[in-house]
Amino acid sequence: MHVAPVGGTAVQDHVALAEIELCGELIIAASAAEERLSLESIDEVLKVAEERARAGDADA
């Protein structure tokens, strides 16, 4: 049986942490909503338009 070592050897996966944060934002938005979130609402919570704009700027 392998057990993770105790101490300061933890590795942070920044992509996983970002995904967890986005999931948390979706959970908060869903719990505050009276009905199901629309696709547009989900995109707004996940800041999809901002990411697309940033990606477009990077391509230019």
C-alpha cells in the first residue's frame, strides 16, 4: 500500500485548482437561481466571452 508522504511535498496543479474554482462559482450561481441556469447564464458565470476575447487578442 502506498501512502502520500507527510510534509511539504504537495504539488499544486494550477489547472485543477482553476477548475475547482469554476465549479464552485457554478454551484453558487445555481443555488442562488430560482430555476435552472440557462446556457447563457452558465457562460456568464464561467466568463466565456472574456476568455474568447482574450484568446482573440492573443492571436492578433
